[in-house]
Amino acid sequence: MLTVILTLSTALLALGADVSVPISSHWNGGFQGSACFNIMEEMHSWTVVLTFDQPISSLDVYTADIKETLDGGKVFVLQNKEWNKDEHVGDKLCLDFQGHGSGDINPTVTGSIHAGDSTGAPITAGPGQTLAPTTPRPTVLFSSDGNKAPLKINSDWGDRFDGEFDFTPSQNVIGWVVNITFSKPVNKMDIIAGDEYSHSADGLNWILINKGDHAFAQAGSSLQVKFFGNYAGGKPAPTGEATLVNMGIDHWSISPAATTDTSKYNYNDVLYKSILFYETQRSGKLPANKRIPYRGDSALGDKGDAGEDLTGGWYDAGDHVKFNFPMAYSTAILAWGYLMYADAYKAAGQDTYLLDSIKWPLDYLLKCHTKPDELYVQVGDGGADHSYWGPPELMTMARPAYKITASKPGTDVAMETAAAFAIGSLVFKNSDPTYSATLLTHAKQLWELGEKHRGIYSDSVQAAAAYYRSYNITDELAWGSIWLYQATNENKYLALAEKYFDPAPAWGMSWDDKTIVNQVMLYKITKDEKYKTAVEDSFKFWFPGGGIPYTPKGLAYRLQWGSLRYSSNMAMAALVAADAGLNADQYRHWAMCQIHYALGDTGFSYLIGFGDKYPHSPHHRASSCPNLPAPCGPFIMSSKEPNVHILYGALVGGPGQSDDYTDDRSNYVNNEVACDYNAGFQTAVAALKSLWLRKEHPEQKGTAQCPFSTGSGNTGSVVGKK
């Protein structure tokens, strides 16, 4: 049999040219690499063969199933998952993997790819059949911590037996797979705590996965897998051995970004990780250079009413709806941050990643602008989406698309998207003038749509009203016009922006409120005293002694839901105002204290993966779920176990008004993450990094004491202290 299998493997290798697979790192007991293949033919299923020059004990592959292990651990046959089976000419498929063995091993690896399964036959469904998301089913899965158990026979009836495997896991289990080898064929299994995942044709090898309500086991406790098995040939029942594979372990981790700064916090690392968070939120066909191992292609069927391609973009938060209003806002703020603080991104080594980061949603938003007077503004139904707790790669619910038109207006979202396009056109003006021109053309068309056909988008698109209801359009009319003026220098845009200027102190800054940034930008553009007064009035309202309450430890506390969002956004606005020449030392000092609160001044970092203490259980589906094929569901959401995957760079909602915070996945008010939470925060960090480079940072000027100690322009008591 082994000879036949090896011959098959050789045949597979002959179907596709070998490529050399680089090993990116290795350590005592393991190594990491990525096998990349240029797709030269249309594939609707595929098989990859990895060949190592020495045996390895196990292999972890996140985006393919291991179908066979051959030649004593030298050859691994991988097949596509259901969600990444389609590859097209010109695509590049990359499979990240981690191998395990004895000692510090650094193997030489080659790989090949071909269409179809291990026989060359396409992996497709038969008449009336639907393939399960994880077919074809593997016979070897991931690596184990060495937890093996012999088969215990409780009763033997000659053709059926009562058996069990008893494991004592060394780590907490969040979802499991059990690989079983029997001494004689078993033709049926009835499992109490699990389900059959697959079995070999000869009945000697079985793979079980946990049922949803049996996903967990504590380290050192007993995990029992009980079942009844059928066999032929009379007594005795077979003997057997099983290996427990803990699917709740993610071996992927990253090191902090390098820095030579001596600032209190490593701003390079914050920028690096925040950009990674946006990559985690990506929807659609992921690029070959993706950096998040547990994320794969998803929502590839997103389409408009006429079949328009609406794939791509960002999932909004811990869910999988694409809400374009906050997405366009986030894109605009991040792109604006690059315009202002490119020096920070370049010094941190993140400029290329930032440009790639903002181009992802810009490309999607361009797809959504299907006609001059038609813009898709949402993909996915919030109700159906929020009832699903699982990875985006396995979504099966309908994902309707919703749009605004001349007869169903949405001035706010049209102007917000126009702003994102206009800023994007400025960002890419020199590096990609063709793309820049395309963005500007779409920005002008959307400005016309929003200006001529007035209306609140959530009145036209009721599906958005329960999640991102808009309450005003005048701030977006000003915001979009400001950026069209910046991109074109045409006075009609500035005239409309000034017409809709709001001098009142800003309630806050968010995806639905651009009051403060309109005030700041109009002052930057015109230097008119009325805009300066408006900005200063806004920050008097926000500074201690004004109209905003503060937590005992110094956070400006606007609202319970996403408290850090508002303080970070206003900090960003203060830093931009300071760069425009307004109360520079004071505004920078206050802004730094607000950002440093989030980064760890209280002894806890609210940025996941940054510092020593940070949230481990954010309200986020993809990062919470165990590795496939272990099931995910509400039982994961409600558990007290930390998320399986570290959601690097995500800013959680934040504390309560007493600086209280509970790291609880079910608490979406304080512990959800969102694209708009990170946008102003990341830009504020880029501004602080830029100040450091210019030697104008509060720490360099001796004004670094936090909490901030002046309010309303006058000296006052230190916030949070008596």
C-alpha cells in the first residue's frame, strides 16, 4: 500500500513544476514557512504536495486540509478548503505553515500544485449534493501536544463494542479533533460528545470532532470521548490508540516592531499592529502577501442587484457586515493621517503597509459606485449576520446589498465616500496618477449626487438604521466639500463648506459627526478668526472644567459605548489643530495624555497585543473561533476562555466612567472592536510619532505629566487627583 501511495504522490508531483519553498524562521522544535504558487490555469479545486528533505512529526496548515502524510513524514498532500477552492489565472496562492520536529530543524522544502484532488479528479458536488465547507476531509490534522490515549473497551458484544478514550490535556482545550487508529476495521461509530469528521475506506482510521457543547476541557482534567463502534468478524473487539488535537491553540505570534525612540511608548509598534488589525478585517479574495494566518478568502459572492462585484472592503467590527458609512469615514481619516504624517509612517517602516491598507477599502468603494447616481452603501443583513457566531470564511447566510440613488438619497454617505476618494486621490497623486485620477472622478460624481439629492441615507436604507443611523447631513456636506476643494482648488467646493460650517462646540468626533475636523480644516485653509474661535470653544468644552466628565484616571468620557473612540478622535483633532498653530503645547499635551491612557498609563493597555496586559476576549467572531474543522458558535461567544487568536492592534471600546473594565467577550459595549475605533487613534499615534521626529513631543519639551492638569485654558487641579 505504501508503494502505491508513494507512486501516486510522484504522479502528483509530475503534474506541476516544483517550486522551492522558503523557511522564514526556525527554532528548537519547529519552523515556519510559506509555499507560494503562481496560478497558470483555472482551478475550481486544487491539491498541493509539500516534500521535505527530512521527516517532520507534524504540520500546521491554516488554509488547506492535510489529506495524506506519506514517506514517514516527508510528504504532505494538501487540498483546498471549500472557501478557497477557486483560483484564477494570474492569482498567487500562498499557504502559510508551521512544522514540528525534534531539535532546531531547518528543512529544505519543495512544493507543487495541480487542479483537482489527489487522483486528478475535480473536487465537485454530485447531483443534488452540497459539499460541506471542510471537504475534502483530511486523515491527519494539525499537530498535537502529544496527548495520546489507548482504547478502553467497556463492553464487547461480538459485533459492537462500548469504548472510550480518556485524555488529560496539558493545556485548556477550546475545540478538539481526535485521530483514531484501530487494529481492525470499524464500520460505524456513534459518538456521545463528538461527531464523525471522516474515516478511511478500510475503517482503520477515524477522525472525530467535538460537538459544539463539548468544546472545552481544562488543563489537567479528564476529557473523555465515549462511543459505540460496530465491527465484523466476531470477538475480540479491536484495540486502538487516539491522539487528541487541541484546536484552540494558535502558534502564530509576532514580535514588537523595532524602535530607536526613547518615547514612553513604542509608536512604531502601535502603527504596525493597528495596520494588522485592518488586515484582519479584510473581506473578499485575500492577496498572496496576507499576513494574518487564520484569515482566508470570504464573502466571495457579494454582489449588487445587477450582479455587480461587491467583494472586498472591511468587515465593520466583530461581525461581518460591510457598513460603508463608517468604512468610508475610517478610510478618509487614515488617508488624511498619511497626508499629514507620512514622515511617521516612513520612519516606522509602515508607509507601504499603510498605503496598501487604505487602498483595500478604496478599491471596494469604487466597486460600490456603480453609476454616477448610484452607490451601494451596505452588504449584509445585520440581523442575520449578528445571529451567526463563526468565522467569515464559513458564512452561508444571504448577504443582500443596499444602495442610494437620486430617488433614494443619502447625502451623508455620498459625501463621506467622496471625501475618502478625494483624500485618496491626494495620497496616490504622485505614486499612481491614474488611480488618483479615477478616485477624483468618482469623488466629483458623488459630491454632485450628495449635493443635488439631499437626504439622510439611513432613511433610504432602513437596513442601516438600527446600526449606523445618521442624524445630520450638514457636517458631511462641509466635510466632503472641504476635501473636494483640497483636491481641485475649485472655489464652489469651499463655498459650500463654509455655508454649512457649524460654530458650536463639538459634541465629539465620529463617523457621524465631523464638526471639529470641519472647524480645524476651515481654519487651516482660510486662517479666519471665526474658525479659530470655534476650534478653541470645542476644546474648552472638552478640556477639564468644561462640559465633558473625566474618569478618575484622566480619560475624557463622552459616552459609555466606545469611550476610547471619542477621546482618541478628539485627541487626533487636537494634534491637527496644534499643527495648524492653535495652542500647540496645550493641545499636544492633552492629546498625548488621552492616547497614553489607551496605551497603558493605567497599568493596562486597551490595544490588543500591545504591552504586557491587554484584552484577550474581545467581541470578535473570527479571532474567537477555534481552528477549523472544530465548530464555532454561541458556545464560544459565551465562554470565559480567551479568544483563540490574538487580535493584534485592535482598540477595544474602552472602560466605564469609573475606569472600570471587564475583559468579557459578550460585552460588546466596552469590548467590541471596530474599524472606526482605530482610525482616529492610529492617526493620533502617527501625529505623536511625527512630533517625536520633529523634537516637539511633550516628553521632549517637559510637558509630559498625565493626567492633564489644565482645563478651559486656565490652570486647575490635576484630573483624577485631590
